[in-house]
Amino acid sequence: MEKKIVNKDDFLFPRGRYYGQVKPENLVFNANLQEFAQRVSYICNLETGGKVPPDAAYEQIKELWKQLKRSKKELGIGEAPFQDGQGEAKD
């Protein structure tokens, strides 16, 4: 039986499949969003378990949120939502 070596990051931060409109910026943002959700989950669990104080958990999540918002803005996600992939307006 062959053992498959699992990367630590793949184990801690698994990625789900993407089913939306396939564009590079959407794929990158989806990966960023999944990482955000996974990290928030870890922070919440650490805070619930008493390993991280509530103030620190809040600040960490706030910083992660700022990074996600910056990523969204830099990738242009949500801008011109009524345009197709060719840059033309949809009816």
C-alpha cells in the first residue's frame, strides 16, 4: 500500500473546488476567501478554547478582513457587474 505524503499547509488550509465564472481574478479571490474563512475559524476556536484573548482574536480577524478587502479591490472584483467577459454590457 502506497502512502501519500500530505503537505502541512494543504492539511491546515484545504481548498474547495470553484464553481463560479472562471476568470483568473475570480480564482485568486476565491482562494483568498477560503484562506480567510479557514483562518477565522482557527482564531475563533483558539479564542473559544481560551488560548487567545478576545481582544487579540478580534484584532487578528479585523486585520484578515482588511487584507481580504484590499485583495478584492486590487483584483477588481464586483466592479462593472453587468459586463460579460468581453467588457460589453449585458442586457
